Amino acid sequence: MPIISAKDVGLRFVKSYDKTWTARSKLARLAGTLTGRRQPVSYHHVLTDINMEVKDGERVGVIGPNGSGKSTLLRVISKIYSPNSGIMKVEGRLSSLLSLGTGYNNVLTGLENIQMNALLHGMTMKEIERKLPEIIEFADIGEHINKPMKYYSNGMIARLSFSIVLSLSPEILLIDEVFSVGDIAFKRKSEAALHELLDRASIQVIVSHNLDLIANHCNRAIYIEAGRMKMDGRPDEVIKRYEQDYGAAEEKTESS
């Protein structure tokens, strides 16, 4: 049975303020290394004490202000990031629609990236061979499928991302801001396919600012603020709390 379990999960990044590597800054760093007087390292805590368990049949919407750690949480679940503390446990076949280009090698062709990503998603070579024509047809990027991805537009990368993920049968599906790209025909095709994919996944975790989507599609919601879970419960109750905290500020911004 698929499950996501986080116990006291924390993630931090090293703060780096010195973006300009001048000769003076390099000498200062070298002197600090030689004398043992290194500058103290400071950290930005992106996630702190995340505790949650998502079980079969749950569709979890993750909401919160920009920079709160929502997308980072998905990346920890998908093992793009490893937590600095705590334990993140994921059991089940996992697929994700995250940022454009995540997990791709720009030097490889679109076809080679399909094969590589399909393997990373747990597909066998036989499955890849069987589904390859379907993936290529859905992406609909013509002869570019045999060109290196460094020449792709964002639209082409998104099409390829959709095509790979939509060909899978995941037990756990992670989505960061449901997006549709390309012309009107492709938008309609991708949205329809995405709904079919949602129907197939046993567990769904969706990050979105679209509160109507969270309210109508999800049966659970998590509100994250400053890297901490502020509320976990029914979507209507969690959304109400979030709107109480940030609704007035957003209305003031829109009116100004």
C-alpha cells in the first residue's frame, strides 16, 4: 500500500551573501582556511519539523504564501533534496510534475531524455519500448525529438514533461502548480490527460495557489508558512484559516 511519511523532517540551505568572487575575497577565504579562522556558516531553514502521513486514497492540497516551502516539500518527497534532519519515507511508484526541465540532461536528445526519465520513474526497458510511440506522439514536437534539449523552448520541455509523466501509472503523484502550455489544442489535450492521470493515482499531493482547485478536488489540505506546518485538516477549514491570515493583505495589494 502506498504511503508518504515525514517525521521531524528539516531542510536547510547555506546562505551565501558573497556573490562576487573578487581577488580580495578569494585571498580572505584562503587566509581564513590557512589560519583556521573560517567565517561562520549561516543557514536558511527552508523546512522545519515537518510531520505528516499521507495514505492511500488521500488527495492533499498544499497551500501557503510564496516562499513558504511548499515546492521544496515536494522535492524532498520526490528525493530531489535529502533532508538534513528527520526521516522521509515514501513507499509506492512515484511520479511528479515539478518545474520545467527538472531531471533532464540538456546535452541529450529529447528521445534519450524520455528513455532516461522513464527508467528513473521505474519503467522497464520493455515498458519504455511499448510506450515510446505514444509518448512521442503526445509530445508532438516533430523532428526536435532527435535534437539536444538545449535547443528546446520552455513549451517543448513542458510538452515532453507531460508526455513522460502521463504515460505512467503512478501510485503517488506530486504536482507543483498544475500548468498547461502550448497552443489551445495542446492545452485541451494535456488538461484532459492530466485528469485521467489524477484518477489513476492512489495518493496525490498538489501544490497550488488555486484555492478552488484545492477545495473541489482535494479531501485534505496542509497550510505551510515559513517552512512549518501551520494547519492540517479539511480543505474548507484550512483554506478559511489561510484566507484569514493572508486574504486581507492580498486584497490591499490588489486595490493599491
